[in-house]
Amino acid sequence: MAAADGLSRWGEYGPAIARWERETRPAPDPVDFRGRLSPAFVEWVMGLEKGWVTQITGLSRSAQLTALGNGVVPQQASAALALLTPGIPLCGNHRIP
């Protein structure tokens, strides 16, 4: 769904969805064809790359949601590291804004 018509689809959350779409990619459907929460939407909300969890072969929808629910939002982890480890260099494989 394009950000321009987000208000009609997302109600009061339209502006926030539109902002996150500009930072990431278009939001996937929040629910599946049965009206259940979509793992792809959770993956998007968390700021993960498309398919980071949802394209792992053999993971059921339930297992995907469990993995996402037990996961860490990268932006939160980055902020926590910056606050908790000022001046300590990381290994080089990770970045802190």
C-alpha cells in the first residue's frame, strides 16, 4: 500500500506507517487471508530486511511469529549499545549510528 493512501487503510496510524514506509519499503498486509497477524508485517514493523525470518524454509507461521516476538529490533539494540558502551569500539561487523 502506497504511503499516499495510507490514511484510509491505516486509520490514525497512517502517518506513522507512511513515515516508516519512506524509511524502509511499502508495508505488507498486516493480516493474512484468514485475518491473522502476518509475520511479514511484523518483520516490516521491526525494520528487518524482507524475508529475514519469513523466507526461512520450513518455518511455520507460528514459528515465524515466535522468532519475531523473541527478536530484538535492530534500532533498539543499536541505541542500547550506544548508551551502554560509549567509547568502546565494536568488532567492526556492527555499526552504531
